[in-house]
Amino acid sequence: MNDALFRCRAYVAGEFVDAELHADRLVLGGRTLPVAEMSGPTTQELGLLTTVTVTVAEDRIEFDAWQDEAERLCEALASLTSVNA
């Protein structure tokens, strides 16, 4: 069974990938980003797409998602990262 809290499609480095937020990690395509090392989820609207930016262990990660999904994902990430702070 998949325990993802939120799922959406993300646009990373010129291709669409699956993004899944779990309680302890964000899986972005084939990359797993631990929530415990994450800070600063922000969004920047670009029309229909919105850029989501997170920092993971000093590494800045950016990807695009549809505006409504990006906002929901960012809210969920902010909630999870504040619990881990």
C-alpha cells in the first residue's frame, strides 16, 4: 500500500515526473528528499505553472507544478517541515 499524503505531476529538468509527499520524504521522480532535512518551501507563480523551491541539506531544489497542486504541496511541506524544526 502506498502511504503518500499528496501526489501530483511535476516538471523537472525538461520532463514530467511523479511527485509524492510522504510524512518523512518527498519523492520527486527517482529522487528521494528527506523532509527532516528540508526547509523553506516557497512558491513563485508563473501563470498556470508554479515553481516550488525547497532547500534540502543546503541544496536548493526547484520544480514546477500546476498552480493549485503546487500551492497544496507547499502548504503540506510547510506543515511537515515545521513539525520537524
